[in-house]
Amino acid sequence: MSMLMPHLDEAKKRTKKEVKIKKYEIPENLKTLGTCKTYYVKTYGCQMNVHDSENIKAILEEMGFNEALDMESADLILLNTCAIRENAHNKVFGMIGRLKHMKEERPNIITGVCGCMAQEEVVVNEILDKYSFLDIVFGTHNIHELPEILNKAMHKNKIEVDVYSYEGDIIEDMPAKRDSKYKAFVNIMYGCDKFCTYCIVPYTRGKQRSRRFGDIIREVKSLKDNGYKEVTLLGQNVNAYGKDLNLEYDMSDLLEEAAKTGIDRVRFVTSHPWDFTDKMIEVISKYSNIMPYIHLPLQSGSDKILKLMGRRYTKESYLELFNKIKKTVPNASITTDIIVGFPGETEEDFEDTLDVVNTCKYDSAFTFIFSPREGTPAAKMKDDTPLKVKEERLHRLNELVNKYAREANEKYLGKVVPVLLENVSEKDGSMLAGYTDTMKLVNVKAPKEMLGKIVNVKITDVKTWSMDAEIA
């Protein structure tokens, strides 16, 4: 049994050690390992995980695997996991239980867990204790080694654990089997050094490390040349792009150069208010192909709670930034994240959060009850607020969020707006679905020949989370 185990203490270390840039290359002798076999990848979590799965799928197909239509018929099943909340943990362990039954029926299938949960000591220990029927466990740092990991697993009958707990490198030339033909994720950086007290990501993803400017712009140009209409620049905290390189460029420069490629649409996620500069706001307002959509996590409206969270901004400075964005980019759609019931949150603290929501009137918000992650400082904080109180606060918050989301959408009724038509509507097979420049989901009466086009549509009906339209 091969064991490379995760260690939380190692994962939190930050040094001045230079980040290595490595080139992905599949070993020649492993290019036929998956011949006549199928795979299925189930993804949990954020856009970064989705893009990791696109890399995983492409690597598997380079090895000769074909994608299965469903889990039940696959020879290889991988769960690409998320560690950010307890709910995600529970879903994954539920699915691992299901894999056990499948393995009993088909002993030759290969099963594995990867992603952020695999980077957690407590998770891998539980897997070894209760779920040792799994074949492979690997983390976020060594996706590029999947061919070698699989090769070892296929020639042994013991679980193969390969998880690095270190600051991390950058792997270039990773292949990707993209979920869309029209829009694509482009990693601009990996990891995070913010260490918000509730967040496990700096431990599971390593230190902040920015890709080189030229490599990113080359990827954007290549996507444009291959017919892609939209790119999303991706990172745990994109606003801090370039800070670790000590060079003359930053996120505002990268946004500008991405816009200058001429690709139709440029987006970016996720932002931290701490690093959102005036120059970034100016660049967003200057280029019509940088979409006027900004995700700006608040987390709490209380200065006391923000300090306990380690967020390094205040309610006042957040609102100042929000107003600056709205003034400079008047049509900007702004969304947010909010945590309810953080340890020590009083009714007064929660009212401060509601006050910010009433002031900002967000286009939408992702709202959650605080979920302690083992190994983070917040997990050790005294938390004596009853769950019932937290649930009641979440309900009140959601009512407010939904109200403003609906109001934001109602402003679009009768208006003509551009939409990138991406796929057939889940709501109605005779309609196409896509997003406005401000990230509003629209179902459009349009023929399938219009898929992949950015078209002007007239909004005919609005709901809280979507709109209906016809070609203008």
C-alpha cells in the first residue's frame, strides 16, 4: 500500500520558496492504459473544481478512456470533491457509500476520491478506516500525475493514497475537455494566502501562486481563435493576481490585456474586497468586453464579526468600495456571499448584515449557515448560538435577498439586452438559455442554429432567478 498522506500543519506553511513551473506531459507507455474502458467524473463545489474536472477528463481521454453516460456503466469512477462546508462532506460520503455497493456488484471497477476533501487529514483517515475499498485518493496538487497514480492502482489490490501537503507548483500545458464550446475557464492563479478564519481553502489549495502573464494571454487568444466567445479568469482571490511575482503587472493589467485580445466576453471570479483597486474598476468601465458583473463577497456586515473572520475590511470600507463600483460602472450587477451564525454573532451583528443588504440591494447572494471546518481557527471559537436561531436568521436574510433579486430583474422587463446562447433550456426544450452581460439567466425563444451566438433579446417576463425573452 502506497501512502502519501495529507498533513494540516504542512499545508498551512508559507515560505519564500520559489514556485516551480512544470510542463504536463503524459508518459508514452500510459497512453493506452484506458483503451476499451470508460470513466465517470462527478464534481462537487466551485468553478475551480469544475475546471479541475475538465483537466481530469482530458487526461483520462489521452490515456484512451471514453466518457460513460452514467456512473453505473463506468469502469472508472472519480469523485472530485469540495471541502468548504459540512453539507458537501456529507454528500460525498453518501456517494462513497453508494460506490461500495457498486464495487460489490462489479469488483473490477476502479473508484477514487480527489479534490479538496482528499487534502484533509481527517477525511483521508476516515477513508482508510471505513472506506478502504476505494482504489485511489489524490489531491489538488497532483492532478497531472493521474496517469501514474492510475497505473499503480490498476496493478495492485490496495488503496493508493497520493496527497501532497505543500505550497504547490504551477503546471502548464494541462489539457482540458471543456464543458462548453462557447465559454471557458482560464486559471490565472492557484491557492490563497488570506487565511480567513473559517476557510479551509488555503490548506487544501496551497499558497497563492500566479501564472505568468504571457501564458494566460496565450491561452485566452487560443480560445478566441478556436471560436470561444467568453472566458472567465479564475482564482481563489483573483484581485491579488501578480502580488506574489513582484513584477510590474497586476490584475488590472491582466484584465486589460485579456480585453485587448478582442474576445467577446471577459469575466473574473472570485474577488476579495481587500485587493479590489481603483485601477481595476477603471479598466472594467473602460472595456465593453469586460462584463459588468462583479461577485463581491461580504460574509458579514458586522465589524466585530469581520475582524473575527480575518477579513481585513470594515462595513464602511466595503460600502465605500461598493458605491465606487456602482458609480464608475453604473450598469454593474453585484452579487455576494454571506455567512450567518458565525461564532459570537449576536442579533445586533446580524442586523448590521441586513443593513448592508438593504443598502446594496444585491442582484443575488449565496447565503449559508456557518459550517466549522476542522483545523481552521473558527472551528475552535465558542459557538453558543442555537441552530434554530441561525436557521431563523438565514430565513430572514433569504427573504430580503430574494426580494432584491426580483426587483433587480424587474428593471429588465421590456428591455433589449445581449445574451450568449449556450444550451437548450432546461425549462423548455423549444427554448435556448444563456446569460446577459450582467450574468442574468435568460430563456429565449430561438432556433437551435443560434447556439453559440451573442444576440440581442427583448425581456418579456421576469422571475426571481431567471427571465424569459424573444429575439429582438
